[in-house]
Amino acid sequence: QLQLVESGGGSVQAGGSLRLSCAASGYTYDIRSMNWFRQSPGKEREGVAAIYTGNDSTLYADSVKGRFTISQDRAKNTVYLQMNSLKPEDTATYYCAAGSLYSLTARYYHYWGQGTQVTVSS
């Protein structure tokens, strides 16, 4: 039993920043990786950023390198996605996910949050 609760989504102008949070509770001992994915209507789901829970190693999609940062607070069982220099093309529904394999590929993630909308306007 694992629950992922997301917060921090909203609307922002181009060039602005948002920080998404994902709080995990329940049966978490086997989680080795946390990830943020995003999806827009008519587009495939994209792995945005991943973090290996054991040593804080990170992995990013090319489209967000240098702008987004994933981090974790083990004491709070919470993962964050800091998004800076936001662009209209970042508009999507963002999902938090947990799994046992460190990857940007969705098939390795078995627990998902409900999704939170991020809208970037110009």
C-alpha cells in the first residue's frame, strides 16, 4: 500500500518558476527510484527526471536539463521537482511515480500519483 500525494501545480507566465512536491506514505521499503513524468493531449508520456533514492543520483530528459532539478527529503518521504525558466511547451499534466528500477521509462514504475496540471502562458 503506497500513496503518492502531489502538490504545487498551477499557472505561471513564461520565464517563471514552480516547485512540485510528492509525498509518499505507506509501504515504501522497496522503492529505489522516484520519477516525474509529464503528458500533454496527443503526445506520448515523457520521463522528465528521476532520482535514485539510495544515493541521490539523478537523470534528466534533454528537454529540461539545466532548468529542472529533482531532489528528495528522506525524513519527509518527499520528492521535489524545481522548475525554472518555464516555457509554454512545458505545459502538461505532471505525474509523480515510484518504482524499483532507476530509469526514465514508465514501464518500470508501478505506483503513480493522481497528476497535477502545469500551465505556462506567454
